[in-house]
Amino acid sequence: MPFQQYAPFFGPEELKTLTAAFDATWQELSANPDLTTEDKIVLMKKKLAHRILVSATAGGVRDRETLKEQALRSLGGDFRLRDEQTYAPEVA
């Protein structure tokens, strides 16, 4: 559970919601073909947990789907979904 260390700051139900949001978001992110090494996976999981915590603390969000959507949106620069990948032309 990536949020267990924050148990003093969240109730049991809130921790379950944060973890559910993390798991649901990771399920989508883990299909990313750029996550090829254990280091990249660990880094992305840390970023994901951080984004969810920011939404829950600074934004006061406690809804699993909203946490998930906000995390995916905020990580937009860190990953690309295969179907949505866009390429900028190189400047010479």
C-alpha cells in the first residue's frame, strides 16, 4: 500500500480510496511501452503516488475516479498512451 505511511493524516476509508485510485491509475499506466525498466516503473509509481497525494491534500479530492483522472492528466507530460501519442516535428 503506497500510502500507509500517511495513515496518521487520513482515515481508513480515505486510505482505501487513495489506494484504489493508485491501483486503477497504475492499471492504465502500466500498459505504457516506455516503462521498460524497473527504474522507470519505480519512478512512475512514485510520481503517481505523489500526484494522488497532492490532489487529496491540496485539492481535498476524495473520489477515486476524480483522483485517477487528475493523476492521469497531471502525468500527461510523463507518459503517452499509444493511441494518443503525438509527435512534434523536429526543428533543424
